[in-house]
Amino acid sequence: MALVLTGFRAALGSIVILAAVAQAPFQCASEVDPDRRVYEDPSEALYALAERFKASGDRRAQVDTLRFLVERYPSSRFARMARQDLEELGEAGAPGGSAPGDGAR
């Protein structure tokens, strides 16, 4: 009887591990909490950084960050937003001009 119990425990342990591993892809496919997600690309992170500088009142750092974003990632949707922000801030000659897909500005 003890031999049967030992074999059963070993088989049950393998089944539990297999079930846990088999469910892993489904666990990873769940919706990501927006507050915990990682940035999709560096231009998004740079735009968020510029927004933090804006909130703290550091206009120079905000402008520098927006300019870097436009120069480094000119075709990003965040670069388009950064160009608009630079124009609103009165920063003449916002770098990069219009990128493909920006449309009329």
C-alpha cells in the first residue's frame, strides 16, 4: 500500500506542475493595468518626462526633453505631440519639421 501511495504522490506532483506550466501563457495574456504597464517605446517615456518637467515648473528641461524627443524619434506620434507643445510654448523653429504622416500642421 505504501508503494502505491508513493507512486500516486509522484504522479500527482507531476500533474500539478504540468497544469501550472500549461496555464502560464493564458495568465500572461490578461489585460495590463495601465498604472503598471511598461512604456511601449522610448518616445513615450520622453514625452512623459517632459510632462513631469512641465508639472514641476521646469520649462527649460521640458523644452530640452521635447526637442530631444523630436530629434531622436521624428516619426513617432509623441514627436508630433512634442512639436505641437513646442509651438504652444513659443519655441521658434521646433526641430524636425513635419514627419511623414503628420499631415497639415
